[in-house]
Amino acid sequence: MLAVCMVVLCICASDDSVGDLASNARVGNELRGIREQAGLSGSAVARELGWSQSKVSRVETGRFGASIGEVATLLDYYGVAEEIRAETLSWVARDDGAQGAWVVRAGGPRRRQAEVGAVEARVKRLLQYQALWFPGLLQSPSYANAIAKSGRFPSPEGIAARRQARQDALRNRRRVVYQVVVEQGVLERSPGSRATMHEQLSAVLDVVDEGIVDLRVRPAQGDRAAYAAGSFVLYDFAEGTPVVLVEAQTADLYLSSETDVAAYRRLFRDLQRDALDKDASRLLIERTRRQLAS
């Protein structure tokens, strides 16, 4: 996920600020809390983004209804977790008239890797499908580092540390339901050395055994009832509208309409039915790890 953003809005969306005062205040409070937790002053943020300090202040106090593009720029600058980003942008999208779908295009490297407390505090369920790599919430430090390097992202060590912090937050919130389906090729595709992949599979087995994730592997062979065009994650929040995030190479597509969310929920269940059960999935991961060790 990258930093300086421009926005393409779908479903007759406008980039003008049309949110009411209550919604503006909610978004503003969220942004102020994130900034303060990152240890940044409003003047420093304004200077870095080329904004006036009064603009940052008006956004945070709710006197100015920021557009999706402006809020996305702030969230990317602060380096917030994907869950917080998805939920906060969904608030703005509803007010901007973009409820349903919106695309945030990335235009540069993230400026910060700010640690945000209670990363998963607002999420009650995550349903995730990955076709190429293990999800960030399941990545070992060396695996995350190797992926960041192969993608030529800046500060691979920072990305790996941030993902570790998110994993720690998830471990502390056992009430979060986290279900994942990965393709079998994920177990065999290493972004680094054999040792990196062995460590990654060991880390996955640890979180599976701890009961943190319900992980299913979709075998390469066999009958398939479902087809997914790409990886995605569906966030069910404790409050508010569920959001689906579909990541592409240069943009993030967010979907929040009831029709889209229901379609992705059905797709996930179909992918899960195609996959091995929990025990068989664990055995396959263990067998793959043993083969790497030998």
C-alpha cells in the first residue's frame, strides 16, 4: 500500500465534500487520534503534504468535510493498518455519495510506518483469500522482508516490523474471527531462500495451532466450484458497513454495496468448500515444511 493518492470514484461519485457535521466530526476525530498516536504535529503534517495548517485543523475538528482523496492521502501518510484505512474511507465514501465502490490509486512510497494501537480493535471478522502469498497477518519477519524486497518497496525492515506488530495485536484479541483460504501454490512459492520458506511455514503452523486463524489450503488438483479473479479480504466491523478490499498492482478497489459484499461472501464460502478441511490443510503444510527441511 503506497502513499500520495489520487482517486477515481465509481457509481456517480463526487469528490466534493458533502458530509454532514456529525460524520465530519467522526472522521476528524479518527484522523486526529491517528496523528497524535504517531507523534506528529498538525503543522508538520501540513508542511509534508503541502497543505495549510488551518486545513489540517479544519479536517480534524469536522469544520471541513474532507474528500476521499484527501483522507486517503492522510491515512497513507500516517501508514495506518489496512483495516482502519478501509473503515475510515467507507465513512467518507457514504458522505461523498460514493457508497458502493471507490478506487484509490497509489502514486508513491508510503511516507511513514506509524504504529497504530488496537489495529484490529474495530474488526470482528476477516475473510481473506490469497492466491500468491501468505497474508500479511500470517507472514514471518524474513518472509515479509523478502516480499517487500522483491516488490522493491522502501524500508522492507519497517514493513516486516509493522506486520509483526499487527500480528501481536491480533493475538491479543482472540474474539476476532480470522478465516483464510490460500492456494496450494502459496506453500511452495518462496520470495527468498528455502530457509525463509521453512521459517514461514513454521510460523503459520504456530498460529494455526494457537487457534488464531482458520486456515484452509485449496489443492492444486480436484474439482472446483469457485473461481476468484484475484485475492481479496472482507472486513466485518463491530459497527458500520462491511467492506471488501481488492488489491491490484497500482490501485486498491473498495466495495461496500450490499450486493458486492454478499457476492464476495458467497465466493469466499465457495472457495472454502473447495479447500481441504482444517486438519488436512495443516497436514499438507507440515508435509511441505518437512520436504523443505530435507
